[in-house]
Amino acid sequence: MEFIATQLAAIPGVVAVTLGGSRATNTAVEGSDWDFGLYYRGRLDPADVARVMNEIVRRLPGRWRRPATVAVDATGRTQSAVRSSFIS
């Protein structure tokens, strides 16, 4: 899913993309979704995220575009929120 991560990393403001959930822990089963975390600086425009997610779905092979076949989730967190959780 390097293609998806690359597309998500191109969203303005995104500084890192991570893989989470069962795919990251190697416990995925057939039909498991893909969970990506977006770490960003400043403001993340929902319209940019929607545009990129729509482009990802459009470019996936036909069998992946059926909603019941695969789901891709992207959640966001600011870089400063991550930093503050490690600095006390």
C-alpha cells in the first residue's frame, strides 16, 4: 500500500504517515481495513483529505473499489499534540 501512503503524504501540511491497526501488527485477515495515521503541522484541510482519498479510490483496481471489499481509514493528529504527549 505504498501508493496510498505516498498519496496521503502529499496532502499539504502532512509531515508523516503511519500504518496502524491489524495491518501494522501483522494480524490482518481477509477483508481487514487499512488504517493510516496522518501527522500534520498547522492546519489540515478536510477538502484536501477528501480529494486525495477520492483519488486513491479512483486509482485502485476495480475489485478494491467495492465498499464491501476494502476500507481505508485516515485519522489526523497535529505534530504539536504528539510532541506534547512525550514532553512533560
